[in-house]
Amino acid sequence: MSEPIYDYDPANYLNSPEEIETFLLEAFSTGDSGYIAEAIGVAARAKGMADVARETGLSREQLYRSFSGEGSPTLKTLLVVLQALGLSLKPSLV
């Protein structure tokens, strides 16, 4: 008898701004642009894609497309979505 397979969505486990921040810091540490874009999409789903779309003025479809593994969001899109998530990019001298 085979084991049942369950869908796993990490967005279901990001329940606070701190958890989202930690999740995204790990993604950024990889340096993989596709992975980072996908992680931002996960974070947006955790907050609620409709809420992020409303706050950014972008359509949900555009957000899903931009932040898929194959997406390539513009810097403008990246910045407004991070702002909607309560985050920003900050350079570090360390």
C-alpha cells in the first residue's frame, strides 16, 4: 500500500512578518533569482495575493506570473511587493 501524498505549500506556514522576513532572507542568501522570485510569490500568497495586488496596484495574474519560478519581475515590481509585505531592500556593509 502506498503512502498518500499531500500538497505542501510553505505559504500556509508563514504566519507573521518575522517568519516571512526569515523565509525571504534565506531565499536571498541563495543568490538564485528564480528561487528568490518564487519565494517572494510564496510570501505574497501568505499575506494574501488579493491584498498585495490591491496595495501595489498590480493584478493578481501579473503577480503570480512575475513571482513564479520562471518569472522575472522588474525592480519596480519587486520593490512595491516587498513594501506591501512590510519589507525593503537595504544594503549591508558587513
